[in-house]
Amino acid sequence: MDNKKDKERRETNEIFIGSKPFMKYVIATIMQLEKNGSAIIKARGKFISRGVDVAEVVKKRVKEKDGTDLSQGIIIGTDAFKNEEEKQINVSTIDISLNRN
């Protein structure tokens, strides 16, 4: 069952930002752009600034490599959930979509 989830996750063009080394996210995003022509960088909470940095580095590297400008779209929102103490928590989210023109 885990293999099915892993396969589904690999087939999407979403990059979830977390605590891995920064350049892993940059490389993963560039690979998605080469494969699919688009990538969605998803981040929430304290990782939002890292997600924005990843998008900016990717845009700069793609432009340097082949002169292509990437179009982008940004969606912001809030996820609400309950923590271990059953307290309602709100966490900010951002989805940055990058597309080849």
C-alpha cells in the first residue's frame, strides 16, 4: 500500500517543502519542470520563506540555462486542524506554480 502512495506522489508535479537540504528542493523542482513543463511548490508555516526562495532560485537557474522565463502563479491560504490537545490550530500555506511559457 505504501508503494502505491509513493508512486502517486512521484507522478504529481508537486514539491512539498520541509527540512531537507535546500538544493534538493531546487533540483527536484527543475526536474519536474523538465519532465512535465510545470511544477507546484507547496509550503506551509515556517517553511513558506524557504518555498519562495526555492522558486526564485529555480527561476534564475532556468533563465541562465536556456533563457526561458517561467510564468508563476501564487495561491495563499490557511489550513485548520486540531493538535494533540484538541486545540484548533491555523497554519498559513502557499502554493507557487511555475510553468514553462
